[in-house]
Amino acid sequence: MHNLFREHNGAFSFAACFLAALALTFQAEPRLFAQEATPSQLKITGLGGGPSLVLYAADHRKMPRKTLTVVNPHEKKTEVYEGVPLADLLQRVGVPQGEKLRGANMACYVVAEAADRYRIVFSLAELDSGFLDSDVIVADTLNGAPLGPNQGPFKIVAPHDKRPARWIRMLTSVTVKAAN
Ligand SMILES: Nc1nc2c(c(=O)[nH]1)N[C@H]1C(S)=C(S)[C@@H](COP(=O)(O)O)O[C@H]1N2
Ligand SMILES: [Mo]
């Protein structure tokens, strides 16, 4: 009787440990996923899935910066954004630019996606200073302060767009693709 109890007790502890481990595993996974989906980092991916670059706010701040003073088309208020030209970030993943942007590369485009899954597109030519001065930046500050949680930490500002539909807030990824 005593032995039986011990055996049961052992089996019970084994089962408890197994269940606890199982629970931890399944608990750990969503946490990992949540970490990946956090908008505190920006992933830039070049043509054909690579090379890619993961930028945190601190890395972004160290890159050559550009300041834009714009009138927000919705708020009709003057806003000062500071950040890094999108073209400079694309250059770091080897995207064709300048004289290399011709032929088949003219069918390449950039998909920018936000934490809320909102997505927008620019063609590579639209972001290339050999074609036009797009002045599109990935901003990290507004009026001198870091962008708040529903805007930042990264936001694209496309100052020449008449509607701010491509001023994508909570930007999480920028991916370069080729049209089929
Ligand atoms: N992440 C994200 N960014 C977005 C949108 C969105 O739905 N999600 N809407 C866009 C559109 S259509 C407009 S008009 C502006 C509105 O900017 P606001 O929400 O800061 O006023 O954000 C743009 N950026
Ligand atoms: Mo909009």
C-alpha cells in the first residue's frame, strides 16, 4: 500500500513535470512571436529575400539624418520630422540605385508594412534621387521628441504626397521585391 502510493506519487510528479514543461513550451512560443511582432525594430530586406538588416531606434539615430518641415495634410499643422532617407536604408541592403536602376530593375518596388498590418508601396524609381527628390524619410522624431507608441518608433514621411496615406506609422518592415 505504501509502495503503491509512492509509485503513484512518482507517476503523478512525472505527469506534473511533463504538463508543466508542456505549458511552458506553449507559453514560450506566443511570447517569442510577440517579441518578433514588436514594432521596436525595423527589418529591411533586399531583393530576392536578402541581404537584410534589422535596425533598432539606437542604430537608426546614428545614421546620417534629414529634417523635414511639413504641413500635415490632415491636421493642417506644421510638423518637424527627423530621420533617415529611405533610399539610404535601401542602399545598405544593396538595392539597385542611380545608374544601376534601369531595365528589369525598373519593375522593382518596396513594400512597407506596419505593426497593424497596414501596407504601402513605392517603386524603386520613386525613391531614387536620379529620378526625383522624393525626400521620403523613415522618421523617428516629431517636433524633437521620439515618436509615440501609436506612431513610432518609426514612421515613413512622404512629404510630396498630397494625402498622407503613405505616411505609414508603426513601421516594422521594408521589403524590396521584383514585379513578376
Ligand atoms: N500603420 C498605419 N499607418 C497609417 C495608416 C494606417 O491605417 N496604419 N493610415 C494611413 C492613412 S490612410 C492616413 S490618412 C494617415 C492618417 O494619419 P493619422 O492617423 O496620424 O492622422 O496615416 C496613414 N498611415
Ligand atoms: Mo487616409
